[in-house]
Amino acid sequence: MAYGYMGKVLEVNLSTNDINSYSLPEKTLDLYVGNKGLAVRLLYDLLTVGVDPLSEDNILIVTTAPLTGTGAPSSNRFNVTTKSPLTGAIGDSNCGGNFGVHLKRAGYDALIIKGKADDPVYLEVTDEGVTIKDARDMWGLNTEESQEALPEKAGKMVIGPAGENLVKYACIVSEERVAGRAGVGTVMGSKNLKAVVASGNLKPRIYNEELFKEAVREWRDILKSHPSTGEELPRYGTSIFINRTSATHTLPTRNFKHGQFKDAEKISGETLADKYLTKNIGCYGCPMRCGRQVEVDGKPVKGPEYETIGMMGSNLLMNDLQEISNWNRQADLLGLDTISLGNTLGFVMEAGEKGLIQTDLSFGRSDNISKAVEDIAYRRGLGDDMAEGVRYLSQKYGGEYFAMQVKGLEMAAYEPRSALGMGLGYAVANRGGCHLGAGYVVFLEANGPITVDPFTTKGKPGLAVFNQTVLEAISTLGSCNFTNYAVFPEQLIKMYNKSNVVSSVVNSSLTLSGNKVGKFMSRPKAILPKSVFQMAFPHIKAYSHLTGKEMSPVDFLKLGQRVFNMSRLFNAREGITGEEDTLPARLTDELQRQEEPRSRVPLSRMLPVYYRLRGWSKDGVPSNRTLKYLEIDK
């Protein structure tokens, strides 16, 4: 058994009730490590090309990573991966609930679910055995009721009514955290699988406990002392970005018609903290505690994150944080992705205005939102079509011009016409309109402590490649991507804020060197001292001392590249290539602001450069040379 791992993959076939476990080759673990990296390799190898995502032939893969459950900060993550029923592309979602920790304690690094049960079941996984159990009495319960019906001292992942009714953007819930995107809960529902429970007392071995604990202490100190991860996120949570994105015209407003909301302050993180916050909450083992707890119907529950506030707030012209909190709670109980939900509601509101759809939903009207959310979860009336997502709605009723989706996945809460690199990132993201798959370039363009010119296209392809690479590597090792917020040293941020000269030099350097950085990503070389690189990415040192496998900066960057390219290779095999690396016409053809002639995304100018930096063909497919360098076997 390798250090940091449990040494076993659990495979359950719900059609035949066969349960097996096996070990993975050491080389596979070295190359793909864990979480999404390991999962996309397994999905590519095990899934038949062209399967219907809702058929019993699709598979659902739950993976952990070496750092999961070891005490490393912000590293309780687990990943759920499948072929998405919403997009037909790679579908993956990362979650911060406690299920991943308990799956490792049960003795498994990964869980592969195949087939379909005849009747509703749940799966119980322990360090003493695995059992498929009857869940007919649980079918119809919401996600809170489902978890309460299961053993108390265990990790749980469940679906709600939305997953049972095959809403295409149904999510999986663990505690109050959500694996939200791409319809992973839909696939779970299609298999008649209501829940998975995991428990045990096993622990992964640590190669050098003393050095690992020291690396963890240093890493925790970095996160606690940094302005972003030690002050802003604990104080305001992710909703700190509402005012910032509105000020920079990157906050989706009125179905992405605008990027600035006049009532942003009313739904901001500052207002949430002042008027609604009851206490900070956070994921298992995380020092940031960025989660918000609020009251809904007199009960303390998880509050809305930035994405929910953006998509259910400004995007719908809603300015009441209590109502947004209520809808967030409702969506969590029903098991709905709030990003896709808010986007779908926004599309229907605009389509209704244009006479394409008969609906009483309209921007700024809040009294009928809860009913619409329930109609979607139970597929009632127009909710049946809305359950299919924005791409389906636009193809059926018209309005593709303002259907805010990429590859079928509804876009997240960043308006890219005032952050052009983010627009490029959305277009090339493997799972579709995903802010993380996009590389979260908006962090460098609008809402980070250090920013570059949001309207230039210079360097943006390279910065997108860099950010995507880093985020994939961090997530694959098992960490929350928020740990990347500390990538810029505290002293640099202070100098940047105090000196116009420093800020000008930093901005120019990032812009001018962006594409060189991107090119370097494709063929990384050891140019930075390891100690300097580890200050920005302490994940590397922790992983090395945990596993006994020395990870160099080059190894780290190649890991991120390998995972991103492996996902692209899966998509290409399913027939999804560069033709779908595009954006809604609203973003490429329509100016966001008449007074700003640069406020649309010149995608055609950036895309060929991005492909070249990636080492892909003009069709957006990884070349054999690139695959060979990254040691990816087809």
C-alpha cells in the first residue's frame, strides 16, 4: 500500500449486485494521483464510447486524494466524475463535505458505481464490508431528511427529489456541502441510488510524520496570515466578491445583459456579515472557515455562496439576501445546482419578455420563485422543460443568442465582457461554462488582490493555461482551490497597494509575460528554486512528505497539464472538439457598455493562440506530441 493511499478501489455493479475491490498500478497513481485526475483516467478506460449518460452503462466515480483525511489544511475534498447528462462531456464536481474522509477511513481511494438497481437502494461502505441496502422508504426524502435517516457517525452523500426525477443539473449533497455541477446527482438518480454511506477507522500511512506535520503547520500559518485566506474569506466568505465584481462590471445582471447591479451592496458579503451571519462555518480540517451560517425559518443553516448570490440575486434582479438564502436552502434540500438554476430562471425570464415562452416569471419579481424551483425539481408544467437546462430551452423555444451556456453547462457568476481572459477560459473549459475549468482568470482581471488590464487580449491565453494548470494540480492533490488565493505573497500585495510604480510594473509584467508563461506550462522546466515555488504552492511539500515521492515544480505543473489534457481527450473521443469552444453571441457580438468599445469577448483572436500554447491541433485536440510528453496513453 502506497503512502497516503488506502490501496483499494471499490467497484459495485447495481445491476448484478457484484462487489469487487482491487489495487491500481503504482504508475497510475504517480501520473494521476487522485480526485479528478485519477477519476478521468478511470472514466476514459472503463466507459464505452458514446453511451447514453442516463443509461445503466454510464458509470459514477467517487475519488479521494492522498491529502484527503490527513490533517493537511483544506484537504477534505472528494470528487464525483461521470459522463454528464447535461452536456455529454466530462462531468465532474468537487465537494467539501466529509464523505471523502470517511471513504478513506473505510479503506478505499475510489468508488466506482456501475449498472442500475431495480428499486431504490443505498450503499453502505465500511472497513468491515460493503452492503447494498433497500432505500424505498427514503425515496422522495429531501437531502436533509435522507442524511438524518442514515447512520449518524458516517460520511454520507445523498440526492434529493431533483436527482430522483432526473433533473439534468441535480447535485449530490454531503452534510451541507454540494457536488453541484454537470448533473452528477442526475446520474446517481438514474441508477436508483439514493445515498452512499461510508465509515471506518483506517488511516493512510504517512512516509515521514515529523516532516509532514511541519509542512502542514507551515502551510496552515500561510493561510491564516494571508490577507485573502486569513482575513477576507473568514470575515466575509466568497460573497466578498459581490461588490468587487459589480464595481468591475463582471457581476451577471439581468441574464448577463449587464455586468453591474445597482443593488449590489444589499446582497454583498459585507451586508451578509453585518445583518444575516449567525456564525462562521467551514469544511472539515479547513482553517479558513469561509462558510456562512444564516437563519432560514428560524433554523441555522448554510448561507449562500458568491455563485448563488450572483445567479439567484443580481442575475434575476433580486436584492433581498433573506430571500436568496431561502432559495439557496430550498435548492440544497431538493438537490439542485444553484448556478444552473439561476441561469435557467434568468433565461426563461428574458424569453418570456421576448414572447418566446409563456411564463409569469420576470426579473425582480420574487413571489413565484420558490414555486418555480419546486416545479423544476418535480418536473411540473414548464418546470419539466426547465429541468433540461438552458441549452435545451433555447433549442426548443429559441433565444440561443442569450442562452448563457457553454457546451451545455450554464455559465457561472462572472460576466466576461469586462474580463476577456475569463471569456476565453469559459469557452475552452472542458466541462463547459465553469469558472474553475475556465482557470478563474477573473481573479487576475477583476477581483483579486493583484490585477491586469481586463480588456487586453495580450497574455490572456497564457494566463488561462497557467491558471487552469495550477487549479487542476491543486484539486488533484486533494486541496480546496481557495488555497490558491495565497499564491501572491503578502508583502507583494502590500507593495502593490501602496505603490503605483510597483502595481504598474506587476501589471505590465503579467500581461507581457502571460503567453510565455503559457508556453512554459506546456513544456515546464526547472527554472525556479523549489523553495520559492513551494512558498506559493505548499501543497507540494506536504504531498512529498506524505507519500515519500518527491514532487518537483515541474512534476506539479505536468500533473495539472496531464489532467486538463486527459479531460480534453475524453471529450474529443465523445465528439466534442474545438467547434464547441465558443460563447453565446451576446458575449462576442454585443457590447456590454456603449461607452466601452472593448467590452465584448474577441474570442477568435485568442483561441488560436491558446491552442498553440496548449500543444493542440487547430480543432482543439491534444497532439500526439503533447500526449507523449505528458505520458498519456489513449
